[in-house]
Amino acid sequence: MCNVCGCGDSQIEGHSHEHHSHEDKHEHPHQHNDHSAIDMPQSIVIHHHYHHQGDVHHHVHYTLPAGTMPEQATDGHDYEHVPHSHDHSHHHADNHQHEQHQPERLETGDLHYGKGEAEVHVAGVSQRQLLTLEMDILGNNNQLAVHNREHFIENRQLVLNLVSSPGSGKTTLLTETLMTLKDQCACAVIEGDQQTSNDADRIRATTVPAIQVNTGKGCHLDAQMIHDAYHQLAINEPGFLFIENVGNLVCPASFDLGEAAKVAILSVTEGEDKPLKYPNMFAAADLMIINKIDLLPYVDVNIEDCIANARKVNPTIQVIKLSAKTGEGMDAWFNWLNENRQQL
């Protein structure tokens, strides 16, 4: 169980992880073999790095307890966390010191830790080990995402992953969207938050079925959580499935859930520079919704600059400007939804 980003530390409302007894069984992305040292606490946090050629790379910070180091397993998937004594000679300690990734020191005095082979830094873990761990964690997640996508395609469901920072207005946008769509076709929602069922309760008030996934310390939903929640919803009618991810502009960019598209929602109150500060999210998104445009008279923001910044990191990103509160621009959103659903 991860103590930083909480991968695998999820609880689905009214649902236990014992659910894995259904026909199509899958291993949890972070499951370890019985021989591994599963009693050792460890922390994993996913970090993401954007390259100006348009590629998004995702890397893992794997923080181990004092006195332990991961060793690469021969099967390519499982890792033993072997106790590593610090009662070594001074020479051995120096070797560990020399293995540490050093940051790039800029002329301003700023430090950039993303210039190594793995583009991240973790004390006590080499760049090569980080790359290997990344491949294992995201590889398992992506395999299950492929399985999820097969379900969605078979049932002719347009599945959208709604991503944003907290307070962007995505739940309000979602409830207003459902009030229109629910009479046209089947709709369902998977809600992601660290705690509470507040958002799922708001969705259920529209009479649309919803499952709350609480991630605990987790900062994003992963494919396993979506797999379990989807089977609990037990929906097979053609229509829409909306996934409202945990409010976070970083980690959800890395995790494929099996969705058809990521929709990044950005409030005008957040400023025009967010696509540059958090490029991976906007590079991974097919659509950027600029929400709360009814507040434009009261905030110092340039929407055209925001759009230009988003297209610096993702030249093909589509943009819709709207207000879920007043309804301005909502027709463009509904047109986008229906056009994409017709392509299924």
C-alpha cells in the first residue's frame, strides 16, 4: 500500500476488494508475490514530465523505508525489497553517495531534478531502478485499462475522464450535463475523491446512477478502481459514462483508465498559465473546457493567452468556453458529446 499517492489504497462505496471473485480476474497493479517483503512500508508517487516534441513521459518516485533498497527481479514484474544494512564501510557509503542523481543548477540558483535518465530524483534509488519500477507500475495499469476499454466499446459507451484542479466546477458542469442527457440516453458516473460521498450524492440527486470511489491518500483514480466500480454499476446500455477524477492537475495525467478521452476543465479563476505549469495534463487531454466564463468581468485573466498556452503543449487540443451556471456555451459542449458518441 502506498503512503504518498495511495496507489491501490482505494475503497469503493459499498464494495470490498474481495469483489475480485467475478469471472474476469485480474491482479492488482501493485500486487506482490508471497515471497516479497510485503510487510515493509513503502511509498510511491508518480511524477510526469513533458517534452516539447509532444511526448508525455511518466516517472515514478519510489521512496523506500530506511535501510531498504529495491532489487530488480528476473521476471520483469515483481520486486523483492531486501533489507540493506547501513553498517557498511565508509567506502561503501561513498559509493551510494556518488550514485545519487544531482540536480541541474540554473544561473538563477534554481534546482532542476528532472534532467536525469529517469527525469526524477529519489534518495537511495538509482535512475535505472526508477525506470524499471515505472514500467512495472504503469504497465500493469495500462493492461487493465485495455480490458476496461474492451467493455466500454462492447457496450457502445462513450467514457470520458474529467480532470481538473479542485474547485474548477466540474461537478456542477457534470450535474447540469446529466440533467439534459439523462432523458436522451443512458448515463452513469464514477466519482473519485479522497474522502466523502458528497459528489456522488449530488449526482444521484439527478437520478443518474453513480458510484463513489474514495482513494484515501490517493491522488488519482487508476484502472483497477474503474474496473471494480464499473462492474458494481453493472451498466451495459449504450450511452455515456463520466469519470470525475480526483481534483489534481498532476497524477491523473499518467493513468489510462480505458476512457475514450480526457477532458481538462479549467476555471477562469485559475489563470492563463496553468497549461504551462502543468503541461502533462493538457498534453494528454483531447478537450479543454474553460469554465466559469460568467466571472470574466471580475478576474484578471486573458482567455486567448490561456488557449495559446494550451496549444503550445498540445497543438491539437480542442477548446470550449462555457459557464455551467448560466448555460452560456453549453450547446457547444453538448454538440461535442453527441458528435463523439456517434463515432462509437
